[in-house]
Amino acid sequence: MQQDPIIEKLNNIESLILDRSESPFTFVEACRYLGLRPSYLYKLTALKKIPCYKPSGKKIFFYKNELDEWIKGRYGLKTQNKYKKETNRGNKYGK
């Protein structure tokens, strides 16, 4: 009996998601996942602003759950900074 092509594709996607949750992202995959340009992601890794791993000292790897936590923290900081700027309207430099 042949499966419906849509069901088959959904099963493939599900298996890829389950496999991906345990294995690290490559640099290119992390760029796609985060929607960042490679140059900006390199900058974040060099400044140690984003969790990453360099097991051989050359290739960079990222774990999805750590990237998700980083995103949550990053957006939280943006909200706090926006609030801080709004409350300091009298100061020319927003400090």
C-alpha cells in the first residue's frame, strides 16, 4: 500500500527535526536559523556574545537549544533598552 505523498513528506520532516535537535548546527545552518549574515555571526562569536563551540579550533558549531535561549535573552535586552530610553527622554544621549 502506497502512502499519501504529503504524509510521507511530513514523516520525513518530523524525522529531520528529531535528528536535528540532538546534533549541532554548522555555521551556515546557524546563519539560516537565526536569519543573520555570516559576517555578523562571526563578529558575535569573536566577541563571545553567542554560545558556540570550536572543537578543532577551526569549524564553529551551535546547539539549537542554546541559540533559542540566546534569542530569548537578546530580545529581552532590546525591550529593556527601549524602556530605558523612553524613561530618559530628558537626557540627550539616552543614558
